[in-house]
Amino acid sequence: MKLIRILASARADLEDGYRFYEKQAAEIGRYFLDSLYSDVESLQVSAGVHVRQFGRYYCLHSKRFPFAVYYRIVNDEIRIYAILDCRRRPERIRERLKQID
């Protein structure tokens, strides 16, 4: 079993998503977090099978929301670097990931 580590940058992305969905309707933000954490936990089984995007990151698309989890595998650790809205322009996503490196 690999350790999953959600970096501060990805935690901030989750908080932003939570706030966005809570503004839409009560409890949707909580459902968003539960769904994304479930997607992240699925990496225990599926890490490394996802398509690589922007060169260095694997990209797991959320099952219930238009978000993607950008991660790398370092030794026996799955590091989550960003959890971003897929509706953004690809250039914005690329720039955001460059800022994390």
C-alpha cells in the first residue's frame, strides 16, 4: 500500500472548490469534498495507470465533478500536487502546475 500525500497546493484547491460549490447550494461543498477524497483514495489501487499531462503529472479525472487530480509517484508515495477545475483553459492549468514545481 502506498502512502497518499496531499500537498498544501492541492489542499488549497480543495478549499476553493468547496467554497465555490457551497455558494451554489447548501451541502454541495461537502459532497464535493467527499467525492474528491474518494477519487484520491482510489489511487491506492490505480496510481500510475492514468494519462500523463503536461509532461510530469498523472491526471485522474473525478467521477462526479469536472475536476482533475494531478499527481506523481515518488518512491512509495503518491503526491497530489493540484486538484483543478477542468473547465479552465489548458494554458491556465499548465501555468498553475509550473508554479508548483
